[in-house]
Amino acid sequence: MPKKVILRKHDERVMVVSREDLFRDDIWNGLKVENLQKYINLISTKHKFLPRGQVESDPSWKQVIPYLVFERNGEIFLMRRKADHTDLRLANNYSIGVGGHLNRRDINGSGIMSWAKREFEEEIEYDGKYKVEILGILNHDANDVGLVHIGLVVKVIGDSDKIAIRDEHKSGELVPIGEASKVYKQMETWSQIVYDYLRGGESVKSGTDNFSGILPDWIIEKYIREGTIKISPLPKNWQDAIDQVSMDFHMGVNIKLFKAGTYRFIDTKRGLPNDAMEEINLEEGDPFILEPGSFAIASTREVLRLPADILGRLEGKSSLARLGILVHSTAARFDPGWNGAPVLELGNLGPKPAILYCGMPICAFTFEKIGAPVKMPYEGSRSDRYSGSRDAVASKIEKSVNNK
């Protein structure tokens, strides 16, 4: 008699739908309660089954989770995950929803409501009659759990108070819906979103307008396509320059190199003398030798324009840093409203000269959306010194010191 094969959690093949299919027409964060049939049909026809270990860290796939909320006569079933819960990211959190992954045997040709009923009966011990109704589709990309899951939120309406959780890692009880607000701050994020909706709050804002934080790859790409973040020039394969949370920028044609021994000191009140730096103009592919101890400023090939609610950060490339090459000394932040070619502050801390090439990937930009647009964008502000520049502009320190 053949042995029964028991799959590890990592190897279990779970239902997923691609982010590209799911958000082709609209991206949202929150509980979407409109146009639900479109998304139900999409999930029903476009889903795949992939190893859970593969998709847990791949935000290009959304794992489909039926998320069931039990209600009876103004009470909801409030659960708490214990400290020894299998997913430590959720341990000790309160929840008003119960759910789990779907695999092939859960489907068996049935529809979403059948999936939901099966999930409810697997997770909950309940003695009574109930009916189910779908509330909405829940997406929340602001944490690492939500980033790889999509919730099918279903309300289970029962007529009995004889209910308990089967999972040994949880406890639960029926409480008046208003009383659950006492532990709102300890609820997992999905439960907070659903609870707000049940209490009559806002369900969802379409798009990424209510997203804040460091932008992941797919939002960077979306914002560039829409023109929210403007970068030019963009080659045909510009998407290849985007990694998980950053986009590569390239070394431009204009460099200004400090002349060794020209001046014994620089007076920050008077500023940099015009002849303190040598200007070098390159063409694509030309080499530039950065000597040990030397310092130069250079512009990127790309010109960047940021909106009033997104800031950029210039990050050095790890492979260059391991050669002793600094790409920026201190000025790595580009404020909301920035417009121009970002400037690199190149230094060589290594013992040997390093050859850099015009057009090579020289830095990576991350982008962060802040909670609200700034009142004073960088371009045209009192701190604007370099806005609109396309070449490497020398320091204007005297304007800062004399206008303090």
C-alpha cells in the first residue's frame, strides 16, 4: 500500500492570482465593495496554484484568502491569536476574521460561496444555521503580509451563540460590535479595515492615493507610466532598471573635478571660486579616471521631476562601494517638487585609481510617498539652489551661509 504524501507548508500549492491581472484597471488599498463580480470572475478564471514558499516573498502574486467575519444580532466573533501562533508576524493580534489558503481540493469545481462555507466549517465549530454574503475584496500593500495576499471578505450571519474556534493557536468569543473597539489597536490590519467598514466607515480609495511609504517595484513602474514620477530620457527597456524598491540611474556626460592644490581653503561665506573645478564633458561610453583621494561632482543621465508628495533618495551601488567609490557624500535626499538632473558626489577612498564610464549604472533611486503633499515644493522654495539644472552645478554654499 503506497504511503500518503504529506506536504510541508512551504511546498503546499496554493491559489494565487497575478498582481498584473488583478490590478490591470485599478489599484486600491482597503475593502473594495463595488464592481465585485468583475474581480470574482477574474479570480475564478485567472487563478493558478503555486508553491506557498515561492509566493510568500514574491509580490507579483497575490495569495487568495477567504476571510470570514461572523455576526449574530449585533455581535461579532472576536478572536485572538496566541503567542505560539505559527505565523509570528500575527502572534498575539486580535482578529474578527478567519481564513486560510485555498488549494485544488478546496475548489473541486465549486464557486466562491462554496469555498467560503467550506473554510468556515473547517476553522469554526458552530452549532446553528447561517447564511453567507460577500462584503468585498480586501487589499492592503503597506506591510509584508498584506503585500502577498488578497482577501475575499465574506460575512457569515448566524442564529446561534454556540461558536468556538477549532485552531489550537487561537481563542474566541462573541462580543457586541462596539465593544470590540477596545482592542482595535491590537487588531491585525485586515480586521481593522473590515471593522471600520462594519461600523460605517470608509471602505476604499481607488488607486494608490492613500498609500504611503517606500514604493515597491510595481508602484514605481505605475507612477512612471502615469507620469506621476517623471524621468527622461526613458529607453525602451526602462522597466529592466527597476529592482524591488529602486531604479538604476546612469552616469551622465558632465563632470566637474576639484583641482588639486589650487586653493589652500574654501571660504563658505564667499563660496567656491570659479576656477576651483575643472569641467569635463564626456560622450556615451567614454572613461573617466577617479584618482585616490580625489573628489568630483557629476550629473546623472536621467532628469527627474518629483510631485509634491514623493521624495527621492539616491543610494550608492554596493559593487562600487566595495571598491571604495562613494557616489554621494551626504546629500542623498531629493525633496518633493525636485526638478533636474540629480548630482553625484564622487569620491575615491580606495588605494587605486578607478575607471568609471559615461552611461554606466552609477546609483539607485528609491522613492517614498509621504502622508500628504508638502505645502512648499522644492522648486521655487527658499531652499531651491539647483532646481532645473541638467549639468553638475558647483556648490552654492554662500547662499545658505549668508541667508541664515
